[in-house]
Amino acid sequence: MSGLTVFTSNRLEILVEQLARKIREPLSSPFDKDIIVVQSNGMARWVSMELARINNIFANCEFPFPDTFLNYLCERLTPDVTHPTYFEPEVLTFSIMKYLPICNKRPGYEAVKNYLSDDNTQMKLLQLAEKIADVFDHYLVFRPEMIFEWENGTIRGDEDLAWQADLWREIVTGSQQLHRAQIQRNLMEKIDSNEMVTQHLPDRISAFGISHLPHFHLQILERLSAHVQVNLFLMNPCKEYWGDLVTHREAKHIKKVYQHKDVHPGDLHLEKGNSLIESMGILGRDFFDMVHGMNCELLE
């Protein structure tokens, strides 16, 4: 049975009991493995021991990390695409070291050129290339659409991104490999195509105790749920919806934006809640806001 179900609780013990009930439901084949996506080896060990305690037995399960799970899907659904080693941060660093001295002669690279002006040993070049490679890697995961815009020649208004976009195009032009964002786009298109996708997928996919996932990972899980059963077991510190809470700093900024406009502060609906959630839960707030935007069944 396909579909996406999200279980939430503020206690892992409750979530693992809900997972145990799901695991009791047999898969179509006794040789199939249950896939439970986790974020650490410690969580995998704890979940396996708890499932064995609750159900008296537990076996034939895999605990991949989120990126490992994506690689698993790529191997099954797009086997003709190889892993993009060229765009791994460790390899990308040396590509940046190759192209950056060439590119920094162009307009827009003034800050980079000034920084490297006294770099006689190329130590600064290496350190800067490592930082840029790490930033590009984050862009591929969290801002793939911006990467595609760069490759199409579109540059957003931020001047700091102009030279980055130019450097990225230079690097991509010199490569024959697909980067992670392109592979992920191809994967989504493959899942949506309905071309015998189900036979390459497990019957059931679960994600347990994950505090945050990039938007792309959630998109993949939502698309998979059209073909197989997908269950998310997420820690949630608040029973009520808290995606519209704002921190004191955010409220101050919003009020400043509207201070010269004919808007009463009460009309801004700046929701206040638990101070700890407001100050420390920004990442979780954005994550659950994305989860609530998915086509899923929410259970507490």
C-alpha cells in the first residue's frame, strides 16, 4: 500500500513503538529488507535494539543515512549514471585552484584578487578553494535551483554571487560528469515517469528520528510515496502547529520594514510562543513547515 504518513512525538520511545507496529506488517517477500533512514550509527543501534525488545525479534533491515539512501535510489532507478566524483568537495577544491587564478582577472573578482595578491606559496589559494568547494557543495544540496539558474546564465541580484556563478560555469564547462543537483533532478523525473519504478523499490521506506532534511530529500520521499509506503517518524517539541512563530529578532525586523507604512502592529500577526522554541527551534520550525506542505497524513 502506497502513501506518505508522518508520525510525530516529543519522545523517541513513543515513536519507536509506532515504528514497531509498522514493522510487524509483513512485506511482500520475506527476503525483502526494511529500509529505515537515520542520521547516525548510534540511532541505528538504539532503534534495532528497541525493535527487538518490543517485537521480540528483529532482522533483515538496513539503516542508511539520507545521502546513502539517495545513492541507493540512483543505483536502482538510474544505473547508467555514475557517482559524480568530480564534484566531491575534495576533488572540486583542486578544480577551483585551477580555474580561480584564470577567472580572477575578470571584472567582479576584485575582492578575490586582492586577497590572493600576496599569496606567494599558494596557501591562501588552497584554503580559499577549500571554502568555496564546501559552499558549492551546500548549494548543490540546499539551493539546486540557483545552480541551474547559474548554468542558464541567470545571476541573482547579490553581487557576492556574481563571481561565484561565473566560476561555477567555468568549472561545469570543463567537466563531462553530472553534478549532484542534476542527478537528483533526473532521479525525480524517473520516479515521476512511472516506468516500472515500483519493481526497483522496496515495499516500505521509513525515516526515523531525523531532525532536519533538505527540501530535495523531502521531495524524493513524497514522490516515492506515490509508488510505495513511506513513513516518517519525527521528533516534534510542540503538539500544536508552530511554523508561524517568529523570534524576537525576526519580529523586530518585520516591524522595522512596516514602520513607515500604514499598518498596525497587531495586523502583522507576529505569533509569540515558547521562548525556547522561538530562540532555538528555527531550523526545526522551517523543517516542519516543509513537512506540513507535503501531501501526507499527519498522526500524533
